[in-house]
Amino acid sequence: MFDVDKIRKDFPIFNNKVNGKDLIYLDSAATAQRPIQVIDSVTGFYKNKNANVARGLHTLAEEATISYEAVREKVQKFIAAPDQKEIIFTRNATEAANLVMRAWGEKFIKKGDKIVTTIMEHHSDFVPWQQLAYKKGAEFVVVDITEDGQISENEFEKKVKGAKFVAFSAASNVLGTITDSKKLCQIAHDQGAVCFIDGAQSVPSVKTNVKESNCDFLIFSGHKLMAPFGSGVLYGKTEFLEQMDPFLYGGDMIREVHAERNSVWNELPNKFESGTPDVGAVIGLGAAIDYLNKIGMDKITSYEHELSSYLLNALSGINGLRVLGPTEPKKRLSLAAFSMEKIHPHDVSALLDADGIAVRSGHHCTMPLHERLKVDASTRASFYIYNKKEEVDLLVQSLERAKKIFS
Amino acid sequence: MEEIYQQFIIDLYKNPLNFGKMEEPTYRAELGNATCGDSIELFIKIDSNGKVSESKFIGKGCAISQASASLFTGYLKGKSVEQLNIITKDDCLALLKINLDKNPSRMRCALLVFDTFKKAVDQKS
């Protein structure tokens, strides 16, 4: 049984009022709210264990290092990675994508190589590959979506023919589409391509298993799964990470530094973790993973399907409202981006805000997708484990009111 | 926030003033707001007396940016070139008669027409 009322009690932010009304937070795809367990773990670290990691030999430093490395093991298990050293901490998913672009892409992509991504990607899984292609004179190919907002395997297979690198997201932050990562990875691998998955939107909602999907790289951000800002993850298969040179140079990524001959890089994962990391954020990431595991990822996914089904149904009752993305609730996350006739998304979100409802309006860092769908911008309501069906009803009421004001 | 949506703003959004293209403008510029996809193209014609004889815009965006563009293009009419050079952001915001101090993102919407105007007069078409 998924007890959303019990879960909500863990989130202090819901005690606050917005514009004198209860906060209805429907912007979790931008960033999730944090449970008290995560907040306490961060303050607890700074109160009791604060020291820099992987440097000092004193007790506090050793304790900090142990706590930090324990999170690496948690992440490894959480995404079923074969080895702890394949987990690299970054500040966010974008930095993780750029790490791969710089350290793998710039080394191995050559003129004329083919790089493939899809039209529904977040800019952070689009711009790095586009820029890589421009820099190297490589071919940049974009896979289209179907009318129902999904990746067609046939189209995908055609486009990845002869590709060297293929990037796609396991779930879209606008369409909500959940892709068949395993199948798409297999198609990419059949062409001998390296397969990169953007898990920023899927990892918080759907069980992730890199062994099963067999991807070569996976990235995600901590803040979308209730961890603090400043915690991101790159997973990479050892064979790829070993071939790559450091992305940032400095302390900790180094084994030996000499004035008169070249430096020697550190082992994985330290080779890619130069400079003092956001230790507190990583500690919080560990607490967030514990929190998710306690509820269970399968339960989270099925609750999200329940919410998405209720949401799609409720929105379909509003005249002049067009939901972007798949019509089948099980093929999507519990979020809906939509456009409304005669009301600009900015105005929709401002009017919802007056009712205490937080949604996002704009292009959600997916300009190519909005161009493809021929909408300038959209409004997105995204739900997570602490949201209730009643909040869908309030959203609908508020949208009807906005329509009336603009009628 | 709701006080922003006064009837005259909604009316201007639905039926904008001075909306349309202009042949052979003296000044012209186009500017977009990358975060929301809004854009405005502004046209100004200066007559032989050195005054704005006509001022128009086309574009798309939220109620605030469209209402602001309607009001601001009207405000420009009859101004001399010297007067154009001393118009400020506050002059533009005053036309809307709403306080956006606590809404920095909506402030950008309201000022899109002003920024387009500055671009236009700085680079004579």
C-alpha cells in the first residue's frame, strides 16, 4: 500500500503557505522536494562529521571519507552497476554529460563519424553532442518521435545505422515518455555504437538497471530524486572510463606530479573527481537513495502510473487543452506538458500560482522538441511521490478559472 | 499575482493596439526572450518634422508582454527623436499601472518591448 499521507509528513516544505494557500507543488520534474531525512543527513554531516574527503589522515577526515564512499556503494547498488569505481560523482547530470563529451567524445570522435540523439532530448543531452559534431566535423543525426510522442524502433534503427555514438533519454522531461532503454541500447550496440543514456528524468521514477540495459554510460542528477543540489552521477563501464583522460585537472585526480615530467593519473573513480567535491550533497544523495529504497522503486513507478492515468483523464476534460506526449498512461511518467488555446503558458502558470499551484512554463530546456511539436512554449505539471489525486482536481479547477479570466 | 490580470490587460492581449507590420520604417528591430519563446518585432516611422508618425509591432507572447507592447507603441507616437533617446524602462513600466517588483520574470515580459525599442533606435534600419 502506497501511503501518500504518511510520505507527505516527511516534507517540511508542505507546512508552508504560498500566497496564503497550501503549496501544491507540481514542478518536481524541475527539482523534487526534500524529505526531512535528507535535510537531516546534510545538517548532521556538517554538525558532526565535516572534513574534506580523500585527503586528511585524522579521524574526522577518515569518517568523512568513509561516509562519502559509502554513498558510492549505495549508488552502485541502486542502479545495479557491476563495480563501485564505475560511479563518478559530478555536480549534476549536465556536468556528467559534458565529462563524457570532453573525455570520451573529443578523444574518440573523428571527422565523418556519426553521432545520434533524439528530438525529445533535454538540451543537456543535445547541445554537448551537437557541439562535439561541429568541432570534429562529425555527422549529427536526430531521431524523430512518432505522433504519439514516442521513439519508433524502426526509425531509430534506420538513423543509428553506422553510428559511433548514440545518446537518448530513458524518459522525457516534457512528453513523459518512458523509452525502452534495453531495446534501444541493443539496436545501438548492433551497429557497434557506444550507448549513452540520460537518466535524469527516469532514475527518480523507474527502477534503473545498467546491467540489464547494458548502456555504456548513464547520467543522472541527485536533485530530481530528492537529494541536495550539487549531487550528480556518471556511470560508465570500466573499459570506457579506463580509456578516457581526466576531464578536470587538479588535486585528487592525480597519482604523481613532477615538475620535469608528465603527471600520472589516479585510478578510477578519483581520476574524474578533481577538486573538493560537494561532500554534503553526496551524503544527502545517500539519504535520498535510502528513502527511495525504503518505499521501493516498483511501488513508486506504479503510483506514478496511477497518478498519470488520473491526470490524463482529468486534463482531457478541459476544452482547448492539448497534452503533449503519449496517450497511454503506462508509457509515461506522472507529468503532463500542455498548451491551451488563447492563453500563453506564462499566464497559465501565473494564474495557477495565485492558487498556490507551482508549475513550470516555457520550453523546459527542449527547444528542438517544441519546434517539432509546433508549440512556442508549454505549461508542465509534474507529480511525484508526495502528490495526491486531489491536487489533480485542484489543478483542473484552477485551469478552468484561468480559462474564464481569458474568455 | 492575480491583480496583474486586470481587465484592460486581458483586453489588450485579445485585441492588441498598433499591431501589424510597417513598410519602410525608420527604425526596426526584433528581439526574443529565449526562456519562454516570446518575441516582438517593432517598427517606428519618423516624419519630416522629426517626430514619430507611426509605431507598430508584431509578435507573440504572454498577456503582459503583448499589453505592454500595445501601450508602449501608443506612447511613442508624436515623440521627437530627442525624446525617444531619453525614454526609460520606468516610463515603459508605468504604462502598465501594475507593480512587478516582486515578479522579476514577468518584469522581463513587460520590458521585452522596451528592449526591442532600444535595439531599434540604436541600430537605425
